[in-house]
Amino acid sequence: MMARNEQKMKGKLEVLEKRFPKITTRAVVCDFSDVCVIADYRKIVEEQLSDIDIGVVCLNAGIATEGPVALISDQELENEIRVNGLHPVYLGKVLLETLMNRKQRSALIVTASIMSFMVNPGGCAYSSTKAFVSNFWQGVHFEAKDKVDVLVWTCGGVRTKIFADSIGAEGAAKL
Ligand SMILES: NC(=O)c1ccc[n+]([C@@H]2O[C@H](COP(=O)([O-])OP(=O)(O)OC[C@H]3O[C@@H](n4cnc5c(N)ncnc54)[C@H](OP(=O)(O)O)[C@@H]3O)[C@@H](O)[C@H]2O)c1
């Protein structure tokens, strides 16, 4: 598992290990809003994951910033583009290369969003990054289909932490 919050990640892995005692897990700390180039993702994968035979990759992390582009901060916009747009493409490319070299069939699943189909004033970075990764990985599906099943999940609304993180707990409770 790769995530930014080591304590939370370890808690989730402990739950999985208790439920499935035969599995082994590994926590790799990575804040996707800090990584901007493929070379950095390649270094993380080479140093921390190259000894594992990865068969299924799920690229799920995402954030949602609310507000008109002219009013949100530079950092909010950059973070959203890095987390929602760059990480699924850059980390996904590095891991796709390892999947393509496996003997067995593999899978790569990217969480996009129903918002990838919509123009979304007030959430332009969200819908456009989701459209970007959705289009990108749908193309890769055809390139890789002899060896890897590539699935883009364009899910609809689900009550999760993403809303509280973007519009606050009070607003999220009204959804
Ligand atoms: N909820 C919906 O209605 C909905 C609809 C369509 C698509 N989606 C997509 O579904 C995916 C999962 O979201 P969710 O709804 O389950 O919300 P969530 O509970 O907030 O999950 C988002 C995950 O992304 C991680 N993340 C955020 N920023 C990160 C960063 N800089 N580095 C590493 N990890 C980071 C979060 O880690 P922390 O726990 O450390 O915050 C969290 O585990 C996202 O891609 C989202 O866009 C959600």
C-alpha cells in the first residue's frame, strides 16, 4: 500500500493481516502532491517495491478542491493536478512496465469519476484531471490488452471523506 499517512496505512494493513493471516503487507509512505516527475516515482518503485511481484495495481488516491479557479490558491490547484492527474499517469506508467513483463495476466485499475464526463464550474481541476486520466488509461487499455486488463472506474457519488476534506464536515453532512 502506498499512502501519505503512515499511521493510518499501518492500521489498515493490520486489519487486513488479522482477517487474512497468510498475507504479507508493506507500507510505502508517499505524498503524491510532492511528486512531480516520473523519475521520482521510478526511484520509489525501484527502491521500495522492486522485490515484490505486483499483479494488480489500484490507483485510487484523489482530492477535490472546491472554488473558482481564479480564487483557489496556486498550491491547491497544483496539488489537485499532481494527485488526481500526474500520480495515476506517472506512477501508473512505471508500474505498467513491470506488469507488462510478467508471465501471468495482470490488472491495473484507475479510479476516475463520473465527473470526467462533465464540465464542472467550481470544480474544474477535479473534472478535468479525471477526464485526463480516464482518456489516457482507456487508450492504454488497447495498447496493453494482451497482457494487462486496464480498467477505468468512473464511479458516481459516494459519501466518503473526500467531501469533508473539500467542503468541510458541515457541508458534507448535508449531501
Ligand atoms: N466519493 C465520491 O463521491 C467519489 C466519486 C467519484 C470518484 N471518487 C474518487 O474515488 C477515489 C477515492 O476517494 P474517496 O471518495 O474514497 O475519498 P477519500 O476517503 O478521501 O479517499 C481519498 C484517498 O486519497 C488519499 N490521498 C489524498 N491526497 C493524497 C496525497 N497527496 N498523497 C497520497 N494519498 C492521498 C487519501 O489519503 P488520506 O487518508 O491520507 O487523506 C485517501 O486515502 C478518489 O480518486 C476520488 O476522486 C470519489
